Amino acid sequence: MSVPLLYHSLGKTGFTMLVAFLLIVSITVDVLRRKKLLGEKIEEINRVFGSRWEGHIYFLLGTLIVTLLTEEGVLVAAILMLTLGDGAAALIGTKFGRHKIKKNKSVEGSLACFLACIATSMFISNFYGVDLEALLAGALVATATETFSTRLDDNLTIPIATGLTIQLIQNI
């Protein structure tokens, strides 16, 4: 919920600058981590994460792209669909996922993602006035992206695919 509060407080320009700054700092720290320039304690982090970027870098990059390409309500919808939908999919899919779609994905997790995204759609439509049909299409895209994304981190793909879908449909 910090994204809507920060965006509302800072405005689009201030929020964009903050996200860009955090992205630059995160990438810098990650590069230093991988080059082993942060000391011995960082070795444990390297063993856990290896040479891949951490999820927050993809989250910040996805947030920055959606901020630049969409309006406030669409940005908030895309980020909430990522955080709530992806989180619901992981929690429910891990605990109750019996019908596998692929290795780490289940029908139950995908349904939880979709329901969380629908709930988000109702909130965003009422609070921000974003077109409900566009939001429901975004919920479907968020769920499909979460379920079927392969190579790219879904912290990047979900907000971009969802945000662009909502914005395009709303502009039609």
C-alpha cells in the first residue's frame, strides 16, 4: 500500500524520481555484491541469490515503467495486482495446490491470484474511477502472466502487462 500513498504524496514526478533513485541504488548494490566488493558477509547472500538480480530490482523497474506509461489509478492497480495477486497465488498454491498447471503453478494458486485481482479491481474502480471492464481485463492478464511467465521475473512482467492492458482498454 506504500505505492499509492507515496504517489499521492509526491505526485507523478516526485514518485518517478524516487523509484528511479531506488532502482539505481539497488542495481549499484547488487553489482557490488556480485563483484564481492561488500565484504565477507555478502558471501552468504551470494550463495542464496547467485548471480541473478533480486526481486526488488525487477519490482522497481516494473514500477518505473508503469509509472511512466500510465496514469495513477492504473499504476496502483498494476502494483496491487502484482503484490496481492502474486502473493495469494503463492500462499494458496503452496498450501492447497493439488491440480498442477506446470511445475510450480497450480489451478488453486491461479484462482487465488484471479480473485485477489478482482477484489483489487473493485477497489480501484470505486476509489480511482478506472473503468471496471479494463480492470477486469487487467486481472485476467495479471493472472495469466503470473501463471505462465517463464524466463522473466513476474515482478517485472505482471505490472507492465497489466498496466498496459488496463491503460489501452481504458483509452479505447
